[in-house]
Amino acid sequence: MIFIDGSNMYHSLKAYFKRTDIDLGCFSNKILDKRRLVRMYYYNAVVGKVEEPERFKDQEKFFKSVAAIPYTELRLGRLVYTNQWPNSPPFEKGVDVQLATDMITHAFKNNYDVAILVAGDNDFVGAIQAVKDNGKHVEVALFGQERTSRQLRDVADRVIVLDGRILRGCWKGPPPPGPNAPRHANHSEPRKDIPNGQRNEPRKEARIETRHEPRDVSRNEPRDEALSESNPEPFNDFWNNSRFEA
């Protein structure tokens, strides 16, 4: 299963790539990397209809497009506006708790083998550890350099760095003019339990067979093979060849 912190994703795309028009169906296929998608959950907060009417309309259209993606569930919290608005920005209510609750609940119900968390908040460390303690694998997909979200990187079984190469082919329009996002060295980090220089083989107890083929949740869009071609070194054989359900 994929769990996306929509606010973090929006602001990270804006900060690193100067654009936010990402195709979530294509994006999910990239981070799944041929594994079967059980379900994708997208979390965000609804802006105030009175406080920000134009943004509310744009957000409503976007949420409808997200809900139309196959095997995708929309989980919405709300933005709380204080008396200091608009001088003080609103804050989210109920989003992070809902994400953590869903990730843990589905793990205990044995609904997935691998959780892929797209977030950058270190507050999710406890939820990740709870999922791991229930025998599941957790991957964290992050924007930014190695120094960002250090605690998430340390607790995750695998880290996917979301750089320009992994997102190639997933934009809805042409790139904006001017310099784009900064370059990142690699789009994934090696698993922590395998010494450097050794072949990345699966742990025996982690080999879980599934009976289904991968689901392509993008809309009639061919898979962009740049994900595996962009790195000249072997790309974690364990994760490429595994047949986990995510």
C-alpha cells in the first residue's frame, strides 16, 4: 500500500521542482517498481471555502481527479484558521493521525506486505516502527538531500529518493522555464542490513509470494523505464525481483 502525505508532497514538489503538476498514477507505478498495488491512500486538508474561495475551487477539482485514479482512496482533514488569518497561516487538523492510523490498522489486518510512505515528517517514526514490529516492510519515499528527514531514513527498511530521474515522464505538462530542481546522486539508498560490496539478496523470512500481476494505475500510459536505466550500478536486486504486495 502507498500512503501519501499530500501537503508534504505539494510543498516539496514546489520547492525542489518549481511545479506541482504530477501524475499520481504514473508516480505510483514508479515507486511500486513492478510490484502489485493493493491500494493507494492520499491525505490532505481542505482549505476554507470562505477564507480562500478560489483555492477551494482549484483544490476541489484536484481532489476529484485523485479520487478517479484506480485503487485510490482520498482521506481529507481540514485547515484551521485562527483569528490572525491571513497574517498567520492555517494549520492542518487530523491528517497525520489518520495516515498513521490507516498504516498501522492495515498492517495488523495483514492487508499488505510493504508500506510505501511518501512523507517527510519525523512524527511518523513511531507508526513506521509499529508496522515493522508487525512483520511488515516499510519504504519511505523522500524529497531532498540525505540530510533531510534523518529519523525517517534511519527507521525505514528502504529509502526512495524522489529526484528528477524517478519522476521523469510523470509530469502533466512541459517543464517551466529557468533552472529546475537540484540534482540528487541516487534515487534510492541501499538497505541497511546488507554490507557494502555484497550482493543484495532477500532475507529468507521476507520472501512472500503473491498470486497477482502488477496493476498499472496510470491511464493508458506506457511505463517509463528510466527508473531502472538511470542508475548504472545494480539497483537493489532484492527489491527489483521481489513479488511483494504494496
